[in-house]
Amino acid sequence: MNLSTRLMIAMTGLVLGTAAAGLIGYHSVESSVVPPALERLGTQARARLGVLDIYLSGLRSDVLGMRAVPSHDALVRSIQAGGNDPVGGTATEVWRERIERIYLAQLKAKPAIQQFRLIGLADGGREIVRVDRSGPDHSARIVPQQELAPKGDRGYFRSSIMLPPGEVYVSPIELNQEHGTLEVPHVPVMRFATPLHDAAGQPFGIVIINLDLRPIFERIRAAMDEDSLIYLVNADGDFLLHPDPGHTFGFELGQRYRWQEELPGLARAVGTAGRGAAVVADPSGAQVAVALATAQVADGPRLGIIETDSYAVLLAPASAARRSDLLAACAAVLLAILLAVLLARSMTRPLIEITQAVDRFAGGGPMTVPRGSPARSASLPPPSPTWPRASPRRPRRSVASRRCSTRPSTAWPMRC
């Protein structure tokens, strides 16, 4: 592997390591974003449920305030006396008309209230006074005597007639019925009732308010969008409010729809705690952040609020950061590769030229020092086969041999 390739690999590896660190940072951001978002969603659900509790608790005060109207006690006395109030002699019809006018004024002042009624224990729990919104264009009207109906068989009557004085019965949320059949279009209602006793402390009847929940439901729906959904459920998990109206009040319409089946992941996450938040799959399979809050509202039924947020929207800031990191990493990788190629070429070109020059010189050509080297451009002649060779050194003779060569010849031989 040549030097250029090694430099390219080294710089690319450095940039890829930086990109990997960015991805790890994204997952760290994700883990830091999700828990606070779930907590915020849970707080929002609890706050919404708290507002509902405060609103419904006001209806408890309304029914107790209505019961405190003295005309009720006077009407009880007159009915039990056979037509006239023993205190003052006022006729039963006069007291009835006074109560009807009071109910009518209250109904006009409070658009969310559907009905004010006084129901007696006698005659099968027959209505004595009823004011509702069955007039033209849903206007308030006093219901004539011939249209009043017995209600003694209804659960709300049996539950409230046995209460001690001053107590309030709060019904579950259900669809309103008239003459034994569900009102169409469907009207979700809650009932607030308190008992009415005679002077001897015996139950005489109940004062009851029907609250039309459609305006409340519409305000909750207005807070939804395609990414954030809100559900209202009862204690059994049945949907009372759902983005799909066909999934509401199934327990009264023959087909139950419960949040435990629609959001099984949430059911596993909260268990029996009755509250909690988690990231689960919705019915379409998409990931959503969901929170459940439950509470007993207005000292009556237990209700639950479920809120969901799109997981993609929840992680939008982190996703944007991830996209930016990925784009930056890709750009950095490409830039690093380009710089590595240029740098490797600039660093290895002189070495390649020197190597080529040496190869040429060894082959008999001139050696040219690459341009830009410290010695600048210089040429050396190629080696020639005709250049004189150095003569070999003679071997050095000893001193004795030199003396023999310089001594004159004599008659006697000399041994050299």
C-alpha cells in the first residue's frame, strides 16, 4: 500500500470517527429528550383532568343551591296537605309555577345545563317539575304536566333518593334517554342530584340537573390536531371521547371500544397504577408518546384522560440535529478525501521523481535533481566506460631488497 493511499485512509477514518461520535451524541440527545417529554405529557393530561374536575364540582354546588330554594319545602308541604300550604295557605300550583320560573331562569343563564327537574317519590317516581331545551331551536321551555314521565326505575333516581340530606349523587357519563330510548342525536350527560325531604325527615323526591357534555367535548376536540390526540375514558376503559366518534359509548350501543385493546402497550406500561406514560405503538403501528391520568371527578365517577403525541414530532429537534450532523459528516468525508488526495500527491511527487531519477542514472542516463529540492536542478553526467581506471598499486618492497638493488657488484657474492 503506497503512501498516498495510507494518508487518504487515515484522514477518512478520522472524519468517520467524528461522524460516529455525532451519531452517539444524537442517541444521547434522544434519551435526554424523551423522558421530559413524557413527563410533560403526563402533567398536561393531569391538568386537563383537573380542570374538568373543577368544572364538574361547580355543578354539585349548583344542585345544592337549587335545593336550598324555600319554594321546594313549601311545595312539599302543600302536596302533603292536599293542595294548599299549611303555612300561608298558598296553593300547590302557585308553588309549582314559582319553581318552574326559577328553573327556567337558571337554564337560560347556564347554556351547558340540559334539564332542571324535581322528581317525586310518589306515583312511580313521576316528574313534578321539568324545564329542558326541547323548545324551538333547542330553546328552554317548561314541560307541560301531561308530558311529565315516571323515572322511578332509573338508576340515578334510586341512588340519589336514599342519600342523607345535603349529599349529592354524581352519575357516570352516559347517553341521555327519553321515554326509555336513547335520544338521537346522542347527547352525553352527567346528572347531579340531591334528595328532598319533608318536615319529618322522610324522602319526598330529588332535585336533579342534567349536564350536557357536548360543549365540553367540543372544547377538548378543539385542542387536538393530527399529531396530538386526546381521549376521555370511564373507569372500565370505555371511550367516552375519541377522535373517531364511532368508537364512543360502545357499551351502550352494543360494541365496546376500550383503550386497553386500542393501546395495549400503554396497558402493559401502567399496569394497575392507573397513571403513567410510555412510547408505544398506536393502532396504525406508528410510534407515539402517550400518557394516562385518572381521577375521581366531582366526588363522583372515576374518569381518565389519555393524551398522545407523535413520536416523530416529539423528536423533531433531535432529528434536525441528526440530519445536520449527517450532512456535515458527509461533507467532511468528501472534503477529507479530496484533501488527502491533494496532500498525498504533493508529498509523494518529489519522492517519485527522485526514484525515477535514480533509476535513469542507474540505467546510464543523466541524474536530474527534482525541481524544488534544496540543490535546485542540476545534472550529473552519466558514467562512461572509457574513463581511465586507476592503476593498481605496486606492492611495497622490504628494506633489504632495496639495498640489494643499489649495492655495486663485487667479486664476492653477497647474499641478498
